[in-house]
Amino acid sequence: MRSDIVIERIESLRLRDPKRYQELIKEGMAYEQGEYGKEEKKKIPLQDLEKEYFPKDAAYAKISKAVLDGKKADVVKLTKEQLSAGKDPVDIVSNALMPGIQVQCELYDQGEAYVPNILMSNSAMLGGIDLCKEKLGNIPRTGKVITFVAEGDLHDIGKNIVAAIMSANGYDVTDLGRDVPAAKVSETVMNDKIDMVCGSTLMSTTKPGLVETAELLLKKAPKVPVACGGAAVSKQFVDTFDNAIYTKSPLITVSTANAVRTGKSWKEFR
């Protein structure tokens, strides 16, 4: 399922069924306890994150805060005001919309935000980006990635997080969904100019799907590595096969994709 559809459904769910929305938050927390909870990470207070990432311009900072809070209507209203005032659409995207999602990603990475928070912030940001696109035309994306869950695994919450965060950080995301065979990933890569593939699995029994995908791409598209993550995945496991990079968190996946786009190979990551 495409990440934008996932975002729309989460937003609809929050309004239609608050109880299920809260259950989803708990589900995300449970997932994160599996892999992310094993290692203590120094937590940076929200106020300090906002000070580091938010723009100095007060009007831009309001947009960043609205993105962080997932308030799409406010983002749209504030973005319209800035465009009407003659502000550059690209500048708004880079220095008003993006900082909000960056803070949200940092909060998620240290366990202070969960799946719905990421999706709602991304949806709010996209509301502003759509307005900027209308004003400027198509805004270039950073690059292209594929996200998928290994064949046999139907758990896609982690994959949805990665898809949302990659999209929020400027990537054009092709989300192949869950229970995806290696051949389908390879076919998609061959039909499009893809920078990196992001594969995950929650179960130990489906880890071979990641191996098969990485090995097939090594033959078909050797410059396209597979970033592997998920509760069942470790660096020790990923280092046992070629054309794969272990990415422990979504933000690490973003930085890995950025490096891959500059020419860094999976061997250099090892």
C-alpha cells in the first residue's frame, strides 16, 4: 500500500474511531519495545529539539510547530499566508515545513513519538507541500526508494513508519506492501530508477526473504543495496550476506539512503 494512502487512513481513523487510534499507538509502542527498547539512548528535550531545528523566523516557526502537532488545516492556512506574502515556495518547504517533521523524527527515534504521530505530521506537511507545488510546479524529490516486508511476513507497522519517514525526508517512496517476494522487488527496481531498497521483517522465519532479495538485486541491479531492519533483524545477521546494510532505525535509514545516493556502497558501510 502506498504511504500516502496509509497516512490518509490513519488520519481518518483518528477522527472516526479514537479508541482504535489509541490501540494503534500501543501497537507501535509494543513493536518498538522489541528492537528499539534494547538500547538506551540519550533523550533530548522537545524544547531543545525545537531550538535546534525550528527556524528563527516566527511565521515559519508556526508552520514547523503545526507540522509537528499534525495540524494539517493550520499548516495549509499558514502556508497560504506565506505564499500570499511572496515567500519562495522552495524556501517554505525547506525552512518551514521540513523542520517540523525533523523534530518528529527525532522524537520517534528516542521513543517519545509513535506511529500515528509520524503519519499525522507527514500528512500535515504534505498539505503545505501541495500548495507549494501548485505555486512553483513540481518540487524535485531527493531520490527514489522501495519499501517492502519480506515474503511470508504480514507485519507491516515498521515498514509503514519507514515509508512515512522516507517520504517526509524528500524521497519518492514506492511501497510494495507486505509478504513481497524477491522477484517482485527486483522487477520494480528494473522498471524504475531506484536508489535503495528498504526491507524489513518482524519474524525470524521470514528473514531468508531479505537474503534472497539482496542476492537477486546483486545480480540484476548491483548498485541498488537493500537496507534491512525490523525486530528480527540484527547487524550480525545482515553481515552474513552481500548487498545489504543494517539500519536500526528510520532516521538511520534516511542517512543511509543519502549516503548511497552519493555513491557509497554496501561494502563501505560494512
